[in-house]
Amino acid sequence: MSATSTDRLRRRFLLAAGGAVLLPRARLALATGPQRRVVVLGAGWGGLAAARALRRQLPDAEVVVVDRAARFFSLPQSTAWLVGRDDHGPPEHDLAAAARRGGYRFVQSEVTSVDRRRRTVATSAGMLRYDWLVVAPGIREDTLPWVDGDPEAAAHLARDFSAGFADADGARALKARLEAFAGGEVVVSIPAGPARCPPAPYERVLALAWWFGQRRLKTTITVLDAGGGIAGFRQAFEDQFPETIRFMPRTAIRRVDPASRRVLTDFDELRFDQALLAAPQRAGALAGMLGLLAPGADGRDGHWAAVEPLTLRSRADERVFVVGDAAGEASPLFGHYPKTGHMAARQGAIAAAAIAAAARGDEAEPTLPDSVCFVHHSLEPPELTRIATRYRIRGDGEIVQEVDQRRINQPRGEAQAWAREMLRDALGLL
Ligand SMILES: Cc1cc2nc3c(=O)[nH]c(=O)nc-3n(C[C@H](O)[C@H](O)[C@H](O)COP(=O)(O)OP(=O)(O)OC[C@H]3O[C@@H](n4cnc5c(N)ncnc54)[C@H](O)[C@@H]3O)c2cc1C
């Protein structure tokens, strides 16, 4: 069979599959050719924004997005959904449909390894060659130190007591647990940074306290905060739910026994009926698997990917870009860029521009990202805080961060409008 008829067949197969490409190994091997290909690992905020921008900026290249999940799940909208304040169903979108609309390929499969020297990605659906790779795996939570390295206890913890911050499965499992909850002691932990959307755990505590009250459940929520907390939220806890929320700043978890439902801190042992335990966060496992992590203080692999902050190019490999929450320090002045969906999407677009420039044999104009985040500091009456983050480059070349935080006491759908705009314009999901 000639190359062209093979190509025609392949195209017909892809069309029949409706854009979701699940090819056997042999087929995927055939799917490589002279056309340049960018493979995007992870179809979250960073990965989808990169794919969309690549499609526009590098129209001749093939763009392939790989994710283990079939559906995008919007964590920023998950708290409202968890406590029944959003009756549109789970905040999910079909990834194959988005790929069809966006003109890129979607491969639903687990990425199992990457050979950076050969520029190939191994997935559970077969092998993919790439010219450039965008790595957007989000975060993982490091619970092992809490359970003395016991993988079974870690799996038990993830299944039954996760805070639902890392991924859709955790959020869905949390929803089922909360709906079955009949009252009692709840323990919520808040990890030290860097962590995704730092105000989100506090907003979730307020939402839970409000929701338990609506359901007339007798509950105490003990918040174990590894840091010092956020002043506005500490005030909101005291003003709105003095009987329900017990806030314990600078209280890190040392051990968890999921079987007996006990948490040990430096000061106390607490028993719980239900728990939302958020462990310290690290770059998604793919970053470590690819050898992209910045060294830690001891010289061994650290927790986050080393990137050039103006292009998101990996410091380990010029053909690889790491975007979103997995990316590490951007500046000694403020540390990491905020780990938000908005920021991940901006970074995806910046990496796409850098790849398009590299494909032309050029250098991209340095572009700084930005981030906007809305959180409720009261649910009834609804009151929001808007946190906007901008950047500029100082005379000595360091990136400077400017944060603008303001309260919106009579919101008119600002948070919903932000989510709609991001999902439609940056991610191409609506
Ligand atoms: C409760 C909560 C509220 C939040 N609120 C806001 C907010 O108001 N505004 C805001 O901007 N941000 C908010 N965020 C943060 C936002 O959700 C994250 O910053 C964003 O999801 C990061 O995007 P990402 O692309 O880096 O990772 P993700 O969105 O987590 O995407 C990573 C993807 O990679 C895939 N993946 C990982 N490893 C593999 C593998 N080996 N094989 C195949 N696929 C893989 C995963 O399935 C996933 O789809 C909130 C987060 C939480 C938890």
C-alpha cells in the first residue's frame, strides 16, 4: 500500500473515531511522518490552552493531546458543585469533542514513559514521536510520609479521605462521601505552599460549614493549617461559624491512620468521622519521570520542574516545555507563579508561542503571564474576593509580581463569567 493511501485510510479512521484517537501500536507508529508534531501531555488548563494556541500559531504542525481522562473537570468550579450551589451538574467537558472543534488530535491514554533522546512518548495506546513536547501534568500529593511509606495506607487515604484537590476522581469521590455524611467530627488539612489556588481550601471550609448548616448536621470542622492562614478567611471563620469551625494555624500533620481515622499533629491526636486531607503538593509524577525536576536543597531531585520563566522551556531539554502547576520557581523575589487555572492557561499560550518561534528558527518575544482568581469569603450573603496578579521585568532582569486584591460585596456573576470566558476562549471547551 502506498504512503498516500495509508494516510487516506488513517484519516478516515481518525474521522470515524470522531477525533478521539485510540490507535493500536502499529497504527500509531504509522501516524508519524515528515509533518512536525507537538505532543501535549495533560489536558487540563495548561495543556488545553497550549493545544489551542498551537493550532493557531503553528497551523502546519500536528498537535496531539494525551490525557488519561476522557473528560476535562474544572476544579475552580468544584466547590460550588460539591455543596449543591451549582445545579448544572459536574463541571465537566468532553475532551474528544473539544479536540474535534479545535482541530487537534486527542489520545485518551496513560503516559507511561518518555524517551527524550529519541523524542518519543509511550502511552497505553501506543508510541508517539514528537518534535516538541508540552508537559502539563498538574500536581500530585505526597501522602507517603504521613503513613510511614505504606502504599496501601496511602491508597486508602487517597480513596476515602482526599480533599479532592489534585484531580477529578478525588473531587467526585469527595462528593459521594459528603452526600453520605451524617454529621460528626470533620478534619480538614491545608498544606504549606507552594500549592494550587491557596485561598481555595479556606473557601471550601466556609462552603462546607454553610452546607452542613443547611442540612442541619451536627458537625465540628477542625482546620489543621500547616501555614498561618489568610487573615480575611480567619475573620470569616470567626464571624460566620464560631461554633462550627475550629482553626488551628501552624499545625502540620505528622501521621494519619486511615483505618482508625486518626490524625497526629505535633500537639494533638484527633479522631475524625470524615476528613479532607490535603497533603504537601509536588509537580505531577510525569515531571519526575522525564527528569525535569529542579534540584532540591540536598542536591537531589526537588519537587517542581525547572523552567525558564519567560518561555516555560525546561532547563533540562530545549524541546520540552512545562506549563501549569508543575512548573517551579519563576523568581527569587516571589517564588512560583500562582498555581491557578488562569495562570496555567496563560503559560500554555506562552509555551505555544515559544514553540512556534522555534519552528521558524526564531526566538519568541518574552511575554509575561497574569492570573485572576475569585473566591467567596461569604456564601450567604454571597461576597467575593478577586485576586489579580500581574508581572513586570525589573531593570536587573528579575520578574516582579504585583497583586491586586479587592472585595466584591454584591457580586453579579463575576466568577461565573470568568469561568465561562476561560473555558470558551482559552481552553476551547464551550
Ligand atoms: C478547589 C479548587 C479551586 C480552585 N479555584 C481556582 C480558581 O478560582 N481560579 C483558578 O484560576 N484556579 C483555581 N484552581 C487551580 C486550578 O484548578 C489549577 O491551577 C489548574 O487545574 C492547573 O492546571 P494544570 O494544567 O497545571 O493541571 P490540571 O488541570 O490538573 O491538568 C493535568 C492533567 O494531566 C493529566 N495527567 C497527569 N499525568 C498523566 C499521565 N501520566 N498520563 C495521562 N494524563 C496525565 C491529568 O489527568 C489532568 O487532566 C483551583 C483548584 C482547586 C483544587
